[in-house]
Amino acid sequence: MPLYDYHCSACQAAFELLIRSSTPPVCPHCGSTQLQRGVSLTAPQGKSAGIVASARRQAAREGHFSNYQAAERAKTR
């Protein structure tokens, strides 16, 4: 299921919804069905490296091995 951006024509609210194509979207603010749809971005542009670095720091704090890069991990056969 894709994530869509919606803009409500009735109350001018902008929001994201994850819904099935068979389900009609409804504005969570006013309940209107007069919505304009656009496709959402999957990840913030240009921030992927920061997200990966943040996840590695979190894993290191928690003691997981996922904070190591593939070249740093022990070779197993």
C-alpha cells in the first residue's frame, strides 16, 4: 500500500494517509472527502546518510553488532 499526501479542499489541512485503494480517504480534521492526492516521498531527500549514522550510534549504545560495517564484522564460514 502506498503512502499518499492529501490536501483537504474544505479545511486546507495537509496530511499523510496509508490506505487501501478500495477505501475512500477522509480528512482526519473535518471529515470531508474532498481531497487532492499526491505521492509522498519514501525518505527525506539527502538525509539517508544521517539516518544510517544515527541508527548505528543507537545500535552501538544498545550493544548490537549491526553498528559495524560489513568490512568490520568477523568473517564466518
